[in-house]
Amino acid sequence: MDSVLSARAVRNDKTVGIARNILYTKQAWYCIGLFIFIIGIFQWTLYLHAKLTPRRPPSVQDKELASAPRTRAFSLRRLPAALTNAYRVIAFRWTLDIGKTYTLNMAEVFVTLAYIIFVYVWTFINTTDLEGHKLSMVYWCNRAGGIAVCQFPLITVLGTKNNFVSLVTGISYDKLNYVHRMMARVVFTLLWVHASGEIISFPSFQDYLQDAWLRCAILAVAALTVLMFASLRPIRAGAYEFFFYTHFAMVLVFLIGAYYHTSYIGAEHWIYPCFVIWAFDRLVRFIRLVLFNHSYFGFSSGSTMDATVELLSDDFVRLHFLRPSHFHWTPGQTAYLIMPFVSRIPFEAHPFTIASFDSNLFESIEAEKTETEKSNKTKQATDALGASVPFWKEVVFFINVREGFTARLKEAALKGKKVKVFVDGPYGPSPDLGSYDTSVLIAGGSGVSYTLPTLLDVIEQARDGRSNCRRVVFIWSIRDANHVRWIDETLLKALQLAPSWLSISIRIHVTGPNDCIDPIPRLNATEDSQSTEEGKSSEEPESPQTTEKSGHPLLALESVKLEKGRPNLPAMLKEEVDCTTGSMSVSVCGSLPIARTVREALCFPVSSPSNVLNGGPSVTLHVESFGYA
């Protein structure tokens, strides 16, 4: 009799367990969907506030005020800005360092802990069986698998370039990639909880090894285990191509195995959407590829987008091609480059930030000049700077040479051959700095790909009267002084076009032994200085750095300084904060140590609520770090 009751209780437990599994997987989706919706409302509110806030173009007098300390007074009206600033510091500048190469901000830590707690609470809650045994495997074992498998459509979405989560939240796909990895790792542990429960609960587990559904499950978990180890940061950073190929193969094996395993219990509806999502993203990318590279598909000359690869130094190459009229982007965006004759796999794509500026401003200003205004000296200097095609008429990439694809790209540069390039993009957000009073742009090495077009955009907005910005500080850390040649002509042109009331400071720091630019034919420094900055006397003595650098035309300008050694970023940022009221933006693109230094410099007390209440600026930080996310 007892055995009959026990068997009946087990059957009832299984019935209740199945019902709860279905209910809790739905609840998991409702909770995650609500969280995404709340984040979206918050992000879009901030975006609309920035766009709809009236912008007052500064006056000429503002240039003198921009770099001078200002009178400040305590005001409770600035309390919302002070609280917002405190939130930014705590959420995005306080960090948890894991080793020397991995950093999580507090927002990422919060999301990670919240997600772990959420999925495990939903897995182990209400797991007392009808006989009163707590944490009964009848309940949590299969539920762990159900909670895990229902997450895979969202994990797949977060790993794609074109996804609705980015659209709803306004958060770029590359930032969401952290959530993609985090969720996958948490679900990986959940699958092992499910697998462990199955192994323990079946005394005759080996007898089931003959069943296809179990063998598919083992195959899926094994593939995901391999992927988890292959996706560790040291492997991604040291052997990215190995990770790339392993990721594709193991995900495919896992999804196929998971599909056949879940079809045994009627839960395959959580798996096949992953294939649909991936196929949709690839279809969108293929359509974009055809539209942006139509010359390769028989619509025009196939050589129109062939790219030139130049070796700038042992560690950097420049890839550029003429800008197609149909291809547009905004500062800070990235594009995926596909080079069939450079990559090991023909359609392997690699992301790089577009270093050039998509604008007709420079071209229209050039067209307004008469032939008499274009003196022989200007032409000679332009030729000496080595730009056969203007920077703003090209799509330009500065690429740091590592191993694998970039090493093969360097070999192509040494051969002096053009390479066929397919462009997929652009992707990612673009910082709108027009609403800030002061903008500080910080770059290390090829990070100038991000900050240079951003600087040009600030200047264009200022010329058009669409910006509140009164001061821009451009800081670039390089190993060799000759790296200045990458962008010198562009900076010269930008400084010439900048309105007189916009204060611009260019700070270039050379960290390597060579802090001298090789001599080149130069402009008349006095004439160039007069045409660039109004009201400055041509008789002013040059700084020691400018005098030492062979009279380079860019360094002849008072607003440009070249210094030896690493920049003292904390001191420089504090100086700008002390001189600014209203709002201030800091954009940084560089290595992890540079990003970490900037974050620490903009924490309390520099960006404290009391500083904002007393008239200091509300500081917004944009970080675009190097590395493999």
C-alpha cells in the first residue's frame, strides 16, 4: 500500500513539476522583458532630453572665458544634476578589477549578480515535494534545464549585430555583448546543474546512453563546455581567430544537439528561434553588404572600392578607399571589413572604427577658394604631408598589427598591392557632443580613429550653430612622434575651419624614445598661425616643444603642443573640470589602462555631488576600450 501511495505521489509530483516548469519559464521571460522595457524607457528619455534641449551657440567672448576659472555659487537647483552625476560615478566609474586585464563597472556587476540570483531563485523556489522533502530533484532538475533553454533565444539576439534589444534600449550591440557572454556562462552552469541532477536521479543512467535524446544532450553540453573555455579572455585576446572559428562550430553543434534533446519533451520551440534569429541577422548583413558594395556585384566597376594598404610603422597600417556616394556614417561608428584574399576564410569579417569624417564641410570650403587663394606654398605643404586624396573623401581605417588577420594585412601592405574590401556597416552609436560646454577627447595609438572624427564633428556643429560647445581638448598618446603624420593635414584643416570663439587645445604626448618628427617642407608658420587663430600675434615666441620639432607646420600653432612622456590624465582632467561650468563630456578610446585611469580620475571628489551643487560641471564619460570584449 505504501509503495502504491509513493508511486502515486511521484506521479503527482511530476505533474506539478511539469506545470511549474512551464509557468516559471514564462515568468522568467516576463521579468526579463519588463527589465529591458524599463531600461529602454530610461535610455530613450535621456536621448530625447539631450536632443530636445535648446542649444545656444556661444559668443566670441566665450572663447576667453572657456579656459579661465569661473565664479561658482551653491545652488539646490542643481540637485538633479548632482544626483545624476553621482549615479554615473557609482554605476560606470567604480570598477571591479579581475586580474590585470579584466574590468567590470558596477552596472555590469549589478546586472550579473541580479541575473544569477534571478535564474537560481526561479530554479529552486517551490521545490518541496508532496511528501515534504525540500529541494526535491523531481522539481529543480528539469526546471533547471527549462529555465536554461528558454534563455537561448535572448542570448542569440544579444550576440547579433542587428537586434531589437539595441533598438529598444538604445544600447549598442558591442556593449550588449557583455550581457550575451554573461548570460551564456550563467546558463552553462545551470545546464550542468540539470545534467548533474539527471545523472544522480537515474540509477540506471548508463542504460539510457543508447537513446538518441540523451546522446544529443551529452554532445550539446560537451560542445558548450569547450566553448566556455575557448571564450575566456586570455584565449580571445591571444588567439582571437581560434576563438572565432571555435565559437561558430561549437554553437552550431550545441544548438543541433539541444534541438534534438528538447524535441523529446516538446520544448524545441525554444531552440529553433535561435536559428531564425541568426539567419535574419545574416540576411540583413548580406543585404547591407550588397547595397554598400554593389560595384562588386556587377552594378559598376568592380575596382571602385579596392582599398590601398599602407604600412605606417611596424605596428600600424592604414587602409583607405574612396568614399562611395551611397555610404554614410557618423563619428565613432565601426564597420566590418571582409577581405577574401587576406582572410583565411573568404567571408570572415573584422571590426574597425572608421577614422575619417563623413561630411561635405571640408569639400565645400575647399570649393569656395579661388585659384589665387591656393598659394604654391600651401600646395607644397600638402604634398609634403603625403595625402593624395583628401581625408574627408575617403573611408580610412588605422589598424593595429597583431597576429593572424592583421599580420597578413601587414604583408599585403609590404607588397604594395591593393586589396578587395567588402564593407559591412556602419554599426554602433555616435556620441552627440553638441549639448556639452566642454568636450575632452582622449586617445591612445589607433584610438585616434574614434576621437579624430568626433573632433571634426564638434567643429562642424560649432560652425553650423548647432552646438553649445565652447572648448575642446584633444589628447593623443603615441609611441613615436612621426605618428603625428597620420592626421596632421586633417588637424591643420580642422583648426583653420574652427570658429574663432571655439577654444581648441591639441595635446600630443610621445611615450617612446623618438619624440622628434622627421623634417619636412613646411608652411610659413606665421601665415598659418594668423589664418588659424584670430587675434594672435605672429610675433609671439614659440613654445620650446614647437621650436625643437623641425618647424612642423602643425606644431607651429599655439594651440598644439607636443610633449614627451605619458599624459598626466588626472591632473589634466581636474584642470578642465575646474575651468568648466554646465556640462562636460569626456570621450576616451584606448587601452584598458588608459580607460581605467580616466575612470579613476573622474570619480569622487572631482565629480562629486558637492562639486556639482557648487557650480561644477556634470561630467559624462564615454569609453571605447581596445581589446576583445
